[in-house]
Amino acid sequence: MPKTNYLLFIIPALIWGSTWYVIKYQLGVVDPIVSVGYRFGLAGILILGYAKITKLTLKFTRKQHFFIALQGVLLFGSNYWLVYLSELYLSSGLVAVAFSTLIFLNIFFGALFLGDTIKKQIIIGAVLGLLGTVLIYQAEFRRVELTGDQIKGLLLCITSIIFASLGNITSAYNQRTFKLPVIQTNGFGMVYGAIAMLLIAIFSGKQIRFDTSISYISSLGYLVFFGSIIAFTAYLTLVGRVGAGKAAYTIVVVPVIALTISTVFEGYKPDIYAFSGIVLIIIGNIYALKNK
């Protein structure tokens, strides 16, 4: 891949590797669906403001707005709402492991809806990456007892992965079919996703409140600017360039970054399984992304 593509790969991997740790500061006072609305609403408004100032085009047809809204609701709304909910029942490590399977769904949905070719090297790399991720979090797997709450969390997590993958595919479709620019599409999509989440919150009787604690505001700011604006701009640009299948290897690398952060800030001590898992993930990525 061109060097710029590797940069687009590294940026979201580093950022999203940290957001698994940051998200836990969003849980508590504010309902998860409302927090998701705040996060992407603010991010979308900032992006559209930037587009307006820099005189990027903001005029799109109704059909284009429909597919932008579809991308937004899937990728910037329901997906993250369910992620936040699943972390109420599952550890962030297990959710990170589950999200490593995104690559398989991206490959499948890419072939189904976009006609992408399923390459053997991508499948093999994905399997190695998934095995590596499982090795990293094998200790957490051993502690899973599949209680009612954990099953509920797992189902929420699986559904969120499906929505995330469909959102990835919609973004690729928007870029290929309509030649929609990533920045403006993300801006409108995030606003649409935020509106959808806040409307669901209101009609389902959720309280629209705000947490004024430093931890909540600072974590929200990080998720808005880095986790949403910077990371998604880089990642979805990569999706448009190399396809949803290859771009999803970003998600496979994320647990390695999350593990490093956990080691520094949470006192996690990696064992031989974790180191073996990291090696497998690196090998899988090199094999899948190398040029033939």
C-alpha cells in the first residue's frame, strides 16, 4: 500500500486502542444512548463547521442524504450505543476481542453488497489476528460464566458488530457510487446518528442529563475530537481506498494498543499468552496487507 495508507491505518488503530479505556468514564450518570448522542452530535457539528469555514461543498441530493443518514445511524449511532451497553455487562477486553471479528463481516458483506473479491491472504491474516486477540484475552475468557447478564452483553455486542460492518460497507458504497467526500459525509452522518439516538432516548423515556464531572467532560472531549473526528476520517478514507476488508485490520490491531494502555495505567501484567497473541496479530497483518 502507499505510505499514506499506512498512516491512515496507524492513526485510528492508536486512537481506538485508547478509547476502550476512555469509554468507561462515560458510563454512570448519563444514559449510554445519550452519551453517544452527545459524542457524535458535537463531532458532527465541528466537522460541518470546519467544512463551512474551508468552503467545502455541503450540497448533496436527497438520495445522497439518505445514504449518508443510513451510514450515520449504523456507524455513528446504533453501533456505539450497543457497544456502550455491552460494556455494562462485559469487560472492555472481551468486547475488544469480539470486535476483532468485524473483519470477517466486512469481507462477507463487501462480497455480498459491493462485489469485492475474497482473497485467501485476507482470510488467513484475519484468522491469525483473531487467534492472537483471543490469546491476549484468554484469562478473561476463562472467567466468563455466561450468566444471564453476560449473554445479554454478548448479544448486544454481536448486534453492534453487525451494525458497524454494515456502516463500513455503506461508507464504501457512498464513496464508490456517489463519490461522496469523507469529511462532509462524516459530518452529516454523525449529526444524523446523534439525532436518531437522542430521539430514541426521548421516546423511550430516558432522562436527557449531563455529567459535569471532569472525568466525563474530558473523556467526552477526547472521544469527540480524537475517537470520532480524527479516527473516523482516517479510517473511512482508508475504507474508500483499499476496501472494507483490508481496512478492518485496524480493528485487529486495536487490542494490542488497548493492552499496552492497560499495562501502563491499570497495572496489567502481560503473560506468555499475551506476547504470543501480539506476535500472531503482527504476522497476520503483515501477511494480509503485503503486496503480491
